[in-house]
Amino acid sequence: MHLQIGLLTEQLAAAERTLERLDITRETMLELAAEDGIEPLEPLPPGYREVPAAFERAGRGLRAKEVCEILGIGTEPRHTESVRGKLKRLVDRDILTEPEPGLFTLTPPEADLTRGRIKLK
């Protein structure tokens, strides 16, 4: 039992150190962006973070219903319309593009550079 507590304590301390380094890195990136006059995007709110990951897993453009299926949520109209709203908001943030009505893709990384923005997720 004491060995397990010791191991868990070590793992917790390591996770806290990693989190602290990530926080420092984020703060540094925000400072650098501010120095360059670049307005960084705010992190994605909960409920949005898994959407770009679904596109990365699929490796292609997706429609709202397909995103629902990948995320394992219902595909009834209320679900697809909710996801479609999220997809549209991600288009507004330049995270996704909508090359044709209803079809969404990840924004290519080079497009981020042409806009002069840094995306912090």
C-alpha cells in the first residue's frame, strides 16, 4: 500500500511539473505574440477541443453528421445542428474551413501563417 502511495505521489509531482512548464510556455508564447503585435486566439472552450481532433483522425473533410458519428454522439437533427454550429464557429476562428456548403476541413497550417496569427490551443 505504501509503495502505491509513493508511486502515485511521484506521478502526481511529475504531472504538476509538466503542467507548470506548459503554463510557462503558454505565457511566453502570449508575451512573444504581444511583442510582435499579433493577437493570439483564446484557447478552445470545452466541447470544442475534440472537434479538430476528429478531423485529424479522419484525414479528410467531414460533414456535421460524420463529426457526430466520430465523436460518438447522436445523429438526430438536434445533434447535427448543434455540431454544425460549432463547426461554423471554428470556421470563424480560422481553425476549420468550409470549402463547399456543409463540408468542413481543417485550415491548412500555411493559411495560419498568411493571416499572421498564432493559434494557442
